Amino acid sequence: MASLGLPTDVIATADGTRKLFNTWSYEDVEIKDISLQDYIQIRHHVYLPHTAGRFAQKRFRKAQVCNVLCITSDTRDQLWRGHNARSGVVRKNEWVKMLGTFVEIPFVGVPCPVVERLTNSLMMKGRNNGKKLMAVRIVKHAFEIIHLLTDQNPIQVLVDAIINTGPREDSTRIGSAGTVRRQAVDVSPLRRVNQAIALLTIGTRESAFRNNKTIAECLADELINAAKGSSNSYAIKKKDELERVAKSIHFRYCLWVCSALALVCDFNIPLVFYRQSLEIFSLVAGYTRSRSICRNFILWH
């Protein structure tokens, strides 16, 4: 390896483990939210957040789960591959005979690294559009600042920030023509990750505009505050706002249904029936405040 003219720091880490920017390890990074483990990609280790756009060629390719078996020179003698296996990777519906047992490996492509998704989001919509090298340099400097301020792995800080800033509930428009209403809906894991990365980068750009701080410093501050769940983070404030709007829409719909039940039902039915039915309905809705308001509403009637 020394004859190749490689730097000494690269030769020192050439033991089969890859580190981001040859500095930050992926080994000790933990995804604490089980619903996002298949969408925050840290299992495929890369040196640089640059994959030449191969995940943009097909829709949802960035969300594919990494669950392939790679055959190395050490295990090649112990494995038997099918005739369709190419480049040392077991494809779909192929069987591998390993140490006397058969194991079926489902084919799912390697997903896009989460650090590259952050880097690509920094380029969007503005003067930085298309400047990938500058975006990579911003992320690298921001990670160094994060390590100096928190003494933590910057990849772990990024993962925690994405988990904390992804909204779990949102609102959407339902209906057509003149009958349109807002409805609260749950957010899928992939959209949670997409919105979290977008909110982090939008907050970074807005805080860096007309500011003495560099954009790398603003990105580091945004990630640190988001990882802590602090309200100083732009992404945390926007996430709370989205969830608050969705909760208010859900609450108004619950109150409207309870009022309709109270007005439509025959008032000759005992009052206990109203109280129990409305409390059961609001309990399904899952909001304590709606239960108390429904109880006060029926007692007032």
C-alpha cells in the first residue's frame, strides 16, 4: 500500500472499515426510532457523500432497504452462488449454500446515504444549486464544528436531529370543487425523513442569510439544537406547528361529530347514554381535552 503513494492517514485506516471523510465512524451510530431504521441509511458506509446521482434515476430508489449479502474473498470458498449472481452480490430469489444450510436472500437495493441526502438538500433552490463540491465542503466543516462543540459523533447528531424534526402528523386537503376540508393524517416514515431534512436545510439557509456566521456554522447550530429538541431550532418549531395544526383539525372534527350526535339523537334517551357514547368516541380519538369538552357539552345540555 505504501508503494501506491497513499496518505499515511488513509493507510492507517485501510483495515476494511470505511469512515465518512476518513474521520467519522459509522459503527457506533444508533437509530433510536424503530420506524425510521429502514429509511435512515447508515449501514452502507461511504467515504464521501457522493454517489453520482444513481439514486435519482428511479422513483423511490433512495428509500430501498439495504439487505443484500456481499461475497468477499474470505468467504468465497464457503459459499455457493447461483449462475445469475453477478459482481459478488446475491440477487432476487437466489439461494446460497453456506456451511450446509440454505439461506434465501431477498434483493433490495442499497439506499441513498443519509449524509448525501443532507448534502443534496443544501444545493436546492438558490445560489448553491448544482454546486455539489461546495455542499460537501459545508457538511464537512459543519461536522467538525459539531464534534468540537458536543464531543459526539456528528453522524449520530444528524440521525438524532432527523428523528426529532420529522413530523408524525400532518393535515391535507380532502374534497373537490366547492366542498374542500382539511383532514389530519399520519405521516409515512419516508416522508418524515424527507421533511426533516428539508426543514433542517431551510432553517440553515434562512439563519445564514445576512448573518456574520458562515453557513457551516449555521448548519452545525441547527443540527445540535434539533438533536437536543430545543425550540431554538427552526425545524423543531416548524414540526411543532405542523403537528399543532393537525391536532386542532382533528379536535374540531371530533367536537363537530359529538355535537351532531347530541343534536340528532332523541332527547328522551337517558343522559347517561349520551355521556358514555360521547366519552367512548372521544377516547377513540385519543385526546384528553376533547373528552373533557364533550363531557362538559353534554352536561350543559
